[in-house]
Amino acid sequence: MNVLMWLKRDLRLHDHPALTLAAGLGPVLPVYIVEPELWAQHDAAARHWGFIAESLQALRADSAALGLTLAIRTGDAVEVLARLCARHGISRIISHEETGNLWSFARDRRVAAWARDQGIDWIEVPQSGVIRRLPSRDGWQARRDGFMAGPVLLLPQGLRGVDGVEAGPIPTARALRLAEDRCPHRQRGGRDEGLGLLDSFLSQRGERYRAAMSSPETGERACSRLSPHFAFGTLSIREAVQATAARQATRPGGQWGGALSSFQSRLAWRDHFMQKLEDQPTIETDCLSQAAEALRPRIPDASRLAAWASGETGLPFLDACMRYLVATGWLNFRMRAMVMATASYHLWLDWRATGPVLARLFADYEPGIHWPQVQMQSGVTAINTPRIYNPVKQGLEQDPNGVFTRRWLPELASVPDAFLQEPWKWPGFATLAGRRYPEPIIDPAAAQRAARDAVWALRRAPGHKDEASAIADRHASRSARRFSPARSGGKARPSAQLSFEL
DNA sequence: AGTGCAGTTGACTTT
DNA sequence: TAAAGTCAACTGCAC
């Protein structure tokens, strides 16, 4: 009996539990559905589509080599699935469990309702450490690690295709009515790209991971750069976990040992954050802390928002990071935290205005990481200590010789090194050798102080402790390393909090 | 040689 | 994944 393999954020054939299941049930029809409504959402951008389109092209070739036709169809998921099921006599659909945005969550409920109504079986299979319908965070880490320790699945043996399937075109970004999105240095899609990155990271680039990841200048090479491949599934997390573990066995100590264990812990954090959105999809739209809803104006200051998004705030390091992100679709983790924190604290912009901007700029946009992180860097989760980055200080520390800042802000060429991160203090600023660069749109010291006062006032308000402990119970890591005073007050659950790393 | 002191460093706390 | 403040210990140096 024919089986429809619905591909979503899993654009690969290797280590694919859902595909392995499908292959055992009958001839497989792999389908990718290009959903115009998905691409009309506020978090969608042409750079995502570009990566997916390249990955689909590669996947189509890999599938063909196995005698499978990868069908690509554009339209509403229910309509496409209904047509294919009718035409190919299919009563079973397999897919991975997607932790997506609210739109894809609603679409999945629609598909589920339709399938139930039609008597079609839709089986969703996990592909990472994220656990659906998780009853409690207690014990989550062990379950996640258990999944990662399972065998990496090889290409399913005896995979058979469905006859008479038309391949269908891969639409262009223009056909999807996506806005022009020049990203000249975007990473390329396709599994081979991902495998190449994994290999070069584990054999060479990753050696100085720990020391080099914090700076946008050195992080570009020393970070794995696997994020878009994980986001769109050209590589599985489990493959990366096990490849890293194999490397750890041969290089247990020294710089490599530290680098590899840092990388492993970040792969685990990735699942940890995705689990939050899986458990509570409204993290995309509502502050985790109800009390934080009143913190900032919901309507953002339009000119501040525009200046931030385009790298024109007058704060050099912040602007350099934003321009780099626009041009590459990537930014190292620390700088992502800084650009988000600066938008939320210094510029006092609501995360619901800035979060979608970053979602569209990150070529590796992963909803399950993005929204919890956006909230965390905005001080609206109640459970995380507000971390207010100082863009001047970060610039001095992460770009001490100014190379990165100067590369992305050519208008500052005439500014002496000593004034690079605070050019408005340079006596020659007014002329700038004839080039234009704005005065900072806010006074960084005053803005930082005001934001700190406001956000800490929330934490002192009556009821904060109870709210925070309820949120921690639902979402906080149980790892002992994360034990913090913010969570130790109130109704402590020491056994749960300390249950790991034993 | 020991003492006093300004300045620095690092651990820890507060916001 | 922060930054600023506090305080004690330490350092270098003058006398």
C-alpha cells in the first residue's frame, strides 16, 4: 500500500526515522508542499526559501538515485494531500513532528482534522530530542540523551517509489511573492554542504570554538555554521551529536576536548529551547510573564525600528552586526543576543516588532529557538535574569582591533581607533571626512539605566515570585548548572532542580 | 626592613 | 549569554 512521506523541516534521506518507518510500510511517495500562506507570514523571507529550494534540488537528485521521485507541489496542504492521496490510492501519511510557528501548528491541526475525516492515517515521528505532549520537564534531559544515543539510521533498504508521479517545479521566490531579499553571502542549502561543514568543523575549524565563538570576526569560521542545515533538516541533530561524540573519543582533552564538549552542550540547549515552543506555542505571541505585557509600548517607534533593522543607530558595533546579518543571514550567538537585547532595552522596542525582523534576517530561522530566545533577551520571561548588553563594551571586547566594525561601516574610515566605538566623542565627528554616520539615536548610558530600572521594577512587583516559579516549573532547565537565586526562592523543588549531572 | 597608601585584581553581590 | 558595584586581598612604591 502506497505511503505518502510528507517532508517539512527534514530535507534529507539519512537518519530519518519517519522515512524509515514509511519505507517499511510500502511504496513511498515523498512530497514537499510549498504553501503560499506559510510564505506570506511575518517571519518568512526569501533567504529561507533560497536555502530550501537549493536543498530540495539536492534532495531530488538523491531521491532519484534511489528510484524515487520527489514530488513538489504548491498550494494548500490539505488540498495537495487530498489530491495526491486520491490519485495514488494513499491512506497513510508519514511526517516528522514539526515544532513550527503558530501558523504551521494551526495548519497541522487542519490536516489532522481532514485526515481523521477521510479515514487517512497520519503518523508523526520525532526527529530530535523534542518530545511531544511532554507531561513535565523533570527527566527531559535523560529522554533527550536517550534519543541521541539511538542508532543513526542509514538509508532505508529496499525503498520503493510510487509509479507515475510527476516531479513538479520548484517555484521561485518571485512566484511566491516574497519580497526582494538580497543576501549575497547566504550559506548554500543541500545535504552535501552540511556534511562538508560538519567535517571541516570537527576536523579543523572547531579547534578554537570556545575562545573564538564569541566574536563575530573569529566566530564566522570557528562556529560550526550548521544551523541552517539543522533548521531545514538537511542534517539531523543526532548525526551531529554522534559525529561529535566519535571525535570526542579520539580527542578527549585539550583545546579540542573543550571545543567538542561545548558544542555538544549547545546541541542540547538547542533541543531545550525548541521544547519550550513545543510545550507552549503562544511563546511566539505572548510574553511568558503576563506581568511583562505592560513593560513596553506595543506600537514601536517606527524610526528607531528602521534604524535598528538597517544598521543605522549610530552605535557602531551594533550597526556592524546588523549589516553583517543582513548580508550573510548569520550572526554568532553572542551577537544575536546583543542585537536583540539592544533593541529591547536601549531602544525599548516591543519584541513582537523586532522578533519578526530577526526571523526574516536569520537564514537559519528556527521558530523553536527563535521565540524563546527573543523573549529571554527582552526580559519578559520572569525566569531569566535580564542581561543588558553594552554595545560599546561588546565592541571593544569582541572587536578589539576594530576590523569587523570598519569592514561593515566604511563611513567610519577616518575615525581613529580610540574613538571607533564611540565616534560621537571624536572632535572630528562632524566632518567624518565627508561621509555620513548618525549620532547615536539614544544615549546608551541613560537608555540602559532606564531599561534596567523598569525591568527590575517588574521583578520586585508583588506576585512576581509566584509567577516566576510557575513558569520555571513548566519551562526551566532542571540542570544543576542552571540553578540560580531567581529560581531558588519561593516553592523550591530542590530534588528536581538538582537531579542532573550526577 | 617595615609601614602606609594608592591603585589593582578577583570573588561575590546587586540590579 | 550582562554590567556595575562592593569589599577584601594584594601589589608596587615611597619613605
